[in-house]
Amino acid sequence: QRSKALLLAKQSRWADAVTSLREAMRLEPSSSSGTAASRELCFELARCLTERGVQLKVAGAGDIQLFHEAIQVCESFAPAHFQLGVQYSEAGDSVRAKEMYTKAVQLQPGYVEALNNLGVACRALGEVEHAIEALAMALKVNQNCSKTRENMAISFLELGCRHLQKKELKQAGVALKKGLAFNSRNADLYFNLGVLYAEKEKWERAKVNYELATNFDPRHANAHNNLGVVHRRLGNPEAAVKCFEKALEVDSQMNLANKNLGGVYGSMGRMAEAIRLTRTALESNAKDAEAYNNLALLLRDQCDVDACLENLDACLSLEPENRHAGSNRLMSLNYQSERTKEEVFEAHRSWGSRLEQKTSQAFDSWDNAHRGVGVPLKVGYVSPDFYSHSVSYFIHSALRYHDPAFVHVTCYSDVALEDDKTRVFREFVPCWRRICGRPDDEVAQMIYDDGIDILVDLTGHTGNNRLGVFARKPAPVSVTWIGYPHTTGLTRMDYRISDEHADPKDAPGLTTEQLVHLPDCFLCYTPPENAPAVVLRPAQ
């Protein structure tokens, strides 16, 4: 019977082999005595039961009980534990699958398939580090196993994404690059490296990695979209348009690409297309607060202030704490003639009051007064517009002509994409700090640590303002100037610089700040150096 069983096994007639082995074990008294012969019979029976289970599974008639029987006959038969692990994995029971694969590896060290599947099970349980350990052991046995290398790449991808979510950028970079060592064609690894470099504002590196992601996966819609964002940041709207269009070719319902394409069309003056695309995004997702905000700004640029405010109200109903939309609404109120000045002021005051209630004044004492006589006053300017923006032409002379004997200037630049004007301003001032992407509390601490005496806001409620920094009161004196024609609404903003034309002394505007009137005009325009000479009008 035993010889017959072995012959049947060679012919892959596993069911018949199982029957013969069981008969052999019944006929041979030694089979139950724990001798070498009996252990060999038990091993062969476990093998045949396991192979029969695999055979039935391939035929679509799997029987998990066969693997349990194999373990009962010979508990040390590793492949039976492995196959049970496979069954549990396919059933979505990663906990029991992990137990079976672990047992298989304990019984048969160097069991590559079990180690590989153990790594997959650990990853499914969120135990990425344990997954990498198991896969590394598999690669020690067979470093060229393509399946193991692919799983290792995916594990490092997940580890890298986990670090990215926690803003642990250095660790994320290490993990993602290790992943590439195991699969240099994995588009998601390049995509997430692009995300990492974008977080660091290393736009060229981000661009290269997004391009590699689209090269290895031409249908990676997110990579096309993010590449478009980078092109827009780098001042190449035409290339950005192509990327957003490519993302929409892959996924025509991709809201993010619709919004981004609408945004870049708006910046190019293609307003009808921009509005159409943004409305399409809202049709796909009526709860997209950002799309309502974007549509509002496009409509405001078309002078449809009523529709603009309707969309801003829709945005704020979805995200009441959306500071950008809140400021956009306040700015838009200035253009609605039906509103009384008291209504507009009350909206600003109410906004400022809510912000100050949510944002405690982080600093209430400063060491500035102890510097002594003759020490230059430290003045800080905060703006996202230190580039070829309209505000830059009005702050230009102030930065250039501050007397360093009396004033030490620090610029806190929130500029995303610097240009030649930025570089000119850098040369004007002794201290330049980039704050783009940094949270308000971190920027406020930086300003406090710099010992600024007077902190000047150049933005008000225009785009990308940092009023959240001013609400924390990082300097003893806060001033708003140039960028906005109304109050900030903050009681912690001490002064607003104006003149008798903008805010007549006999009819003072409603404001939470104390007005400081400059003589003649509160603005001083500096034309660009490459402006043509003033000449007579053609009619003259």
C-alpha cells in the first residue's frame, strides 16, 4: 500500500494516494508507534492531503478541511500551515493568515513563499515595519524573487506615505527611495516623491518625479494633475493646461483637475471656460467648498458681485472656518453698493472678533523696551506680494529708503513663486525670511523670537493674508497698510495707515484700528525700471 501510494503521488492522483496511505497506516502497526517509519508515513499523508487541497482549489472546489487534516496528521508539515494562511488571506482574515504564515516559517526557516505572504499579511494589518522584516528575510534566501521585491517596494511605499501624512519628510524620503531600489518602475513611488518635494517647495524635483510617474503609468490621473499644479507654480500656465487636460482624459469626473483647469483658465483670462469647468466640478460634488470659493472669485472678476457672494455663502455654510473664503467675502462686500458702511464694518468686526476668540493672544510681554537708546527700531513687513504684484510697486520705495541707522527691516515673505522683483527686494533689506507653507503659530513664534518692534501687514483681507499671525500679537505694535481699503476687524491690530482722502478726518471711517494719516497720500508708487519714458499723447 505504501509503495502504491507513492506511485499514485508521483502521478498527482492525490485523492487515491491519500486513501492508500491511510490503508497503509491501518495495516502497519508501527504507524502509530512514533517510529521513523510512522513519521515518514504521516509526513507523506500530510503532503498528499495538502496537495489534494490545492488541486481541488484550482478546480474551484476547495476544501479547507484537508489542510486542517494535514496538520492533525503531521503538525510539523509547513506547507499545510502555509496553505491555511492562503485560505485565510483570501477570506480577508489577515490575523489568522499571519499566524499560519508565522508557523510555516518557524517550521521551515527560509520558506520564501511563506515569508513573502507573511509580509503581505503584516502590511494588511498596518504592521509595515514587520512586513519589511519578513520580506527582507525572504530576499536573503532569494534576492531575485520578483514577487518579493515588488512587495518590498509596496511596503516602503506605504511606509513613506505614512511618514508623509505625519509631515515627517526626511523619513518619507528615505522610505520612498528605498522602495525604488526594489522596483524602479513603480509610478506611485515617484508620485509620492513628487508630493514630498512639493511640500518642501522644491518644484523642479517635484516636476521630475511627477513626470516619471506619468511615464511609468500614463493613466496616473493624480500625477498629471499635480504636474499641472507644479507647472502653474513655475509660471508655465500653458503646460499646466495640458497636464490638467490629460488628467481629465484619464478621469473625466476628476473634480480636482476640473477646479485646477478652471483656476488656470481664470488666470489666463479665459473666464467663460473657467466658470464652466468650476461649475462642472460642483455638479459632480455639490459639497465642494473650495469649488464654491473659486467660482465666487471668477464671478467677482466678471463684476457679478451678487453671484460671487452667494457662492461664498455656500462655501462658508459647508466650511464655516474657511479663512480664505471669509476674507474673500469681506473684500467682496466693499464692491456691493447696496450695503451700508455700517453693515460692511460690522461684518469685518464680527469676523475679527470670532478669530480673536478662537486664537488666544500668544504673547503679552516683549523684551524690546530693554534694548537701550540708539538701537535701531526693528520693523517687520508681512506679505505674500513681494513679487511683480501691484502691492510691490507701492512698498518698493519704503523698503529701499529705510535708514538703517534708525530702522532694521525684516521681510516675512509668503511668496510662492519668486521673481526678479523678489530678488530686488531681497537686496534692499538686511533680513529676509520665507514663511510660505508655514503655519501661523510657527510664523508668530519666529517674529517674536526676532524681537520685532513694529509688525506691518501689507495684505488686509486680500488673497493669502496672514491675519491669523497678527491675531497672536507677536510684536508689541501691529500696523496694516497699503493692501486693503478697509479695517481688518482685529482689535489686536493697533493702527491702519491712511490719508485724508481715503479716510477724511471730519468723517472718519468705521475701523477697529486707530487711523494714522500720512500727509498728502498714504501710497507712493514706484514705476518699474523698464517702463518707457513719458511722452506726449498721440493727439498732441
